Amino acid sequence: MFSIISGFLFLLIIVVLNVASANYGYEIFSKLEPNDKLQTINEDPRKFKTGILLVVFEHMVIITLAVTMFVAFSPYNLILGVVWLISRSFEGLIQINNKRNFLGLINIAEQYPGSSGADKEELSNHALSMLKTKNSTFTIAQLLFSIGTLAYSIVFVYYKIVPEILGWLGIGGSIIYGLGNVIYRLKTNSKALWNLGGLLIFIFELVLGGWLLFSWLI
């Protein structure tokens, strides 16, 4: 039962994040251009707020998924189950806390057009600081994501819970994604490995979500 719920939650996360990105302009990794960001928010603050709230909902689903996956698969290996539960729960929690603070950009954007001189520069610097914090938090969250994904992928392969190739895809994808994320943060023009890891993880979670949701029919 909990594995079926987990499958649904995997797919729900993918759908919600894509809706937030495609329809509401949410950036997973923000460009450090505070003036452009403030102008964009000012043009449609409701759109910005809706995108953030959708992503907060996504993070809440991630925490729920951490619990359902733990209940479903921790009997196979409790230690790796705990690693999964802690890493992905913290991933969701720190992201929710950061997004709550990130909504403060709306207030800064409202003040920005009417300001000038030192006041305008201060608002811009404040916005830049918030963008940097968002990106740093995202980096930490994705490292936690990689650790959690690696943990339950090992369980999948060792105990043959899912098709073995799918488990190995999770192991490879999580390692590549984690390393790529770190490399990108250290050297911002080197994004190839992170993109490859992201593609592998997307395929992994999409197929895994479908398998967990519908495997009982087989």
C-alpha cells in the first residue's frame, strides 16, 4: 500500500515542479541578477507568489514521500531507511524554510521602483543576498537528495525490490547528480555533469514512480 502511495507521490512531485517552472516562471537555480529579478516580480507578483507556493507544496510532498518510502522499504534495511528518511526530510524542511524567506522579495520589489541612490542599491544588495542564499540552500538540499536517493537505490538493487537496471540507474544518477551539483557550484560554467545527472534522475524517478504505482497489476 505505502509503495503505491510512494509511486503516486514521485509522479506528483514531477508534475508540480514542472507546472511551477513552465507556467509560473520558477527557477530551480536562480541567476544572480537582482535588478532583473525584482523587475520581473513587480510585473506580476501574484505569478511569482503562486510559483513559490507550488514549490513549497512540492517540498511538503517530498517529506511525505520520505515517510511513505521509509514505511514501505525500511524492513529490508533499517539503517539505509533511516538515511533516506533523514536526508530527504531535511531536504524538504530547509527548502520550505528558505522559500518562506524568499517570498520577502515581493516586498523588496514593491519598494524598488520608487527608490533611488543608496536606498535602491541597498534593496538590490538585499535581493542579491536572498538569491545567493536560495542557491546555497538548493545546493545543500540536492546533496541531501543525492544521499537519500543513493540509499534507497542500494536497497532496491541488493534486495531486488524493483527491476535491477532501475536500481542501478538510481545509484548512477544520484552519484553523478551530486557530483555535478558540487562542480557547478565551484565552477559555474561547468554544468554538463549536473545536467546529465538531472536527466538520469528524472528518468529514474519517472519510471520508478510508475513502477511503484502500477507494479501490483503485473
